[in-house]
Amino acid sequence: KDVSFESLSVMKPFDAWDAVPDAGKQQIIGLIFLAEIISESNGVHYTKGGPLPTIIFPPINFSGVDPATLKKKQDSELNNGRLAMIA
């Protein structure tokens, strides 16, 4: 079955999932499973004070960003998160 990302992008989510070949679904689920196994087997869990799993949360260097711009973007992100919790 010939499926392209373009053809999947115009479908509704459940229809797109149904259109993905079984081998593709197995690859997606297998990769998610592998990422979970790797992130969950690293000593102290990140929710209990351990380091964030870099396979899921890659480190980002913000040292080159102007502090005022960074503060404004952090405040905007925080406000968007608060609004999302209210909605």
C-alpha cells in the first residue's frame, strides 16, 4: 500500500492511523516503547529528582539569547500554560 505523509496530512487523525500500514504502526509503537524503556531505566526517576531523560528532552542552550527576550518568552510560556489549565 503506497502511503505518503502528504496523503496522511489531509485525513482526520483516526483515518490517518488506519491508513498507515501495519509495519509502520509496529515501527512507531516499537520506537515509543524503546524510548520509554531507556528513559525509565536510568536510576533515579526524573520526577523524583533525577536528571531529565535527554532522549525525550534534548538539552537546549539559551546562553546566546538576550536576557530580556528570554524573560519575556518565559513569561509568555508560563501564562499560556496557566491559561491552558483554566480552559
